Amino acid sequence: MRKAILGLCFMCATAVSARGIESIKFGTTYQEAVTNIKASLGEPTSSDTNVLTYKDVSFKGFTWNEITFRFKNGKLVEARCYMNQKNKRMATAKMSAIAKIMEKDYSMSMDYEDDGNLFYAGGTSPLGYGRLFTIFISPRNGVWTTQMRFGPFSI
């Protein structure tokens, strides 16, 4: 667990480039990305050529139920963190708490979805325009979640 915490803190450190999160760069080949992710987080809970999944990972003072790294055409294009919540109100409160932590290291903006739900976006995408990540709430498998998504990027 300590290795996972340190790995994610390392990934989300202030030295984020426009291409990725520390040593984990979006657009890198599957093999290179997997090597860097495993060096930071250890062995995944499950993996295939499209997705690496880690369960119960803590970083930035929060425990995430699941973190996935997605690949398309052999390249890393997305990372997504999921945190289950008891209800929509708790999901919204946790989202705001995460945004407060992330805004210490990244430029952030706040906006509203078409359905009226608040969301935050921050950082700069590896494409040079748009945001690196979005923090939002959404139901997933019948449970409200707070999510932080990096990508997906069309690389």
C-alpha cells in the first residue's frame, strides 16, 4: 500500500508536464507505459492489452476504490480514478475537497454539466489545448462516484 501511495503522489507531483503525469506520459507505447506504471504502483490487480486496473489506492489524502489506465492502438490514452460514495451529496462534497487539493498544484476551472452538476478541470492536455484532467461525479454500477479522469486523449 505504501508503494501505491508513493507512486501516485509521484505521479501527481507538481512537476506535471503537458504530456503526462511525471514519468507516465500519455501517448507512450503500451510496454513503456506499463513499465513506468508498475515502477510507480507495483503489480496491478488485473491487466490486459487495453486496461491496467489497481484497487484501493490512496493519494493526496484520499482513498480511491479503483484506478484504471486505458490503452488504445497500443498507446496510453486515459487514466481514471473512482471513489464510491453513499449518495450524490457526498459525491459532490468529496469532488470539491479533491479540487481544493489539486488546485494547489494545477491551474483549475469550475463549470456546470448540462444536467446542472458541478465539475472541475485542470492542467494542460498533452495535445497543447484543453485540460489534463476533469473531476466530476457520476453514477457507476448503481453507486454514486467521485471521479478524476485524465484524458482520453486522441494521440
